[in-house]
Amino acid sequence: MVAVELDRSGATPLWRQVREHLLARIGAGEFDRHFPGELALVEEYGVSRQTVRQALRDLRADGTVVAERGRQPRVAAPAEITQPVGALHSLFAAVEAAGLAQDSVVHRLEVHADALVAERLGLEASTPLVHLERLRLAGGDPLAIDRVWLPAATARPLLDADFRHTSLYAELHRATGLRVEHGREEVRAVLPTAAERARLRCGAGTAALSITRLGWARGVPVEWRHTLVRGDRFALTADFSGRDGYRLTGSPR
């Protein structure tokens, strides 16, 4: 086996280089089923066992890797985010309820026309829309790709908001006085594209939930949203009873 190339003359310690390289491989889903032992890593990286142990010690300290006495190390399962079915909710609140830090990387916040989205909102094709696209993070790790469109006539004040650490609904109410009161969602299981997997840092076999939402406020549609959320980190929950059962609807395909 050819050893992984490390910078052996630079200022960064070898154990830290091994740690960062392992983190990148973990993020790509390489070790979802099996994490190599110390001796295998010594051979692969061409370093001492002490160097490997320091890298693994650091990964254990931050909760990335679990190593129990007498057992092979393994990648820690990510914290799961849950949301109730049939209730108005926000991903922001669900992440915080799980005890994780909520952050976003904002990729787009702009005004433009989109004929297809405008039709879904019951608007003319040329209607200007505020478009917000974010990579949603939970505990520093990618959770979802979130895209939302709102009529610019009411949502234009959102262009001044900082969406890295706040929720859309909180900013919408603060800037416009609107609250999304009800709506309709459709949830489907999908396989992300290669580009989406790269952004979400999930493996090729990881499924995702594609969630579309039409939100209403004051009797009119004000939000069209599409969220692609990692299936290994997110679950939908529903309550039921013997009298009422589930109050869910579906559409045949």
C-alpha cells in the first residue's frame, strides 16, 4: 500500500494532518460501515502508532469517533433531528430542540422572476420574487439544502437580513409583520445527485427527504419552499389514536 502523502517539513504536526485527512474522508461517507484500526492507519499514512493515536484521541474528544475498550473504532452516529407531522414547524426550531447549534451558509439572497414558482404562488410569471438559498448546518455539519421564494412586494425587506444565524419566519415577522399560519407539505424519499451529496457531505448510499411547502399568511400564499434534508439525520414523527388514526393525505404516483 502506498502511504498517503503528508507535509513532513511543514509547521502542521503530522497527527493533525492525519486528523484533518480522516475528517474529510468521514465527511465523504468513506467510513460509514467500517473504520480502520490503528495498525491499518499507521501503514496507510506512513506514520508512527503514537501519531495515529494522537489523531484518534482528538477525534474521540470531539465526538467524531467512538472507541470502546476491546472494540474497533467507529464513526459516531450523527444526532437525529425530528419534526412533527401535521404541525407548523421550522427547521431552525427543530435543530435547536435537538440541542445543536444552528447555522447557515447563505448562497443566494436576491430578487428575480421564476415563472414556475410564481405559478405555484398564484402570481403572474414575471412577478419579482425574493429567493433565499442556504446550506443548513446542525452542530456544524451539513443537514439540508434549503431554497425558498417569497413575493418581493412583501418580502423585499428580507434582503437586509443576516440569515446565517436566524430563522426565516422570525425575520419575516420582524420585517413585515407576517406570520405563516398554515400550508401544505409534500415529502418524498429521493437519492441526492452527486453535486447535492458533495454539499451535504453524505455518502452515495444515503437517501434524503425532499420536502416542498406552500405556506399561507392572511389568506394568500406567501412562501414556496423546497428543502432537501439528509435522511440519516432527520426524521418525521406523527401521533395517532385508535379513534382518529393518522390525519395524513397522500397522492398516488
